[in-house]
Amino acid sequence: MAEFYEENEKSAGQIQIADEVIAIIAGTAASEVEGVETVPKISDSSFGGIFGKKNNPSKGIKVSVEEGTAVIDAELAVVYGVKITDAARQVQEKVKSAVENMTGLSVMAVNVNISAVISKARPEKEAE
């Protein structure tokens, strides 16, 4: 859990940000990149994981925070046809920026693991 301490006399106490909150921020930022989607953990691929909960942006995101510095590991899928290296770089930039701006943490690394390629169904033609 990320903890912040104010070092001045006006401090009202400490601030703690749960790793899950940081993971949600990172997952949401990653999913904003066109052609990128978060990948559910293997345990979430069970019947209950697939049908029990709505989309959780923190799925596939692991956060490690030590001394005010975060390392984020993101397991993601890309849509077929997307240039993977470009998408991964965009994810790194968006995640780093979002986490730093929203939490005040310093992000040391955003490790992106592309573990799947998915195909989007073509939209059906409208009936005439």
C-alpha cells in the first residue's frame, strides 16, 4: 500500500492509497489506448469470473510500491491488426502519466506483457 507523509507542521496525518486503486487507475489508462484490452487473470476465467462480475479495469494489472516508487506490470491483449510495439509504448506513457498525476507516486517502470491477440467481430449489416 502506498503511504504518504507530509513533512511540515500543517500535516493532518498520513494518506494511504491501496494497490488495488493504483491498479484500477493503470488498467483504465491502458484500456484508453485504441486496440488494447486488459486480460483477466487465469482464476477469473472460471464460470463465476466470466459471468459473475462486470469488467474490472484492474484485471491483469499488478502493482508493487516501495518507498513512494511504483512498478506496474500489465498483462494485455491487442486487437488483430494493431501494431503491438506502438500500442505498448502508448500504454506505458498513459499509465505512467495517469498514476503519477492521480497519486503523486513516482512510476519507475510500466512493464507491458502482450499475452493475447483478439479479433473483433465485424458489425453486421443493417437490415434493409
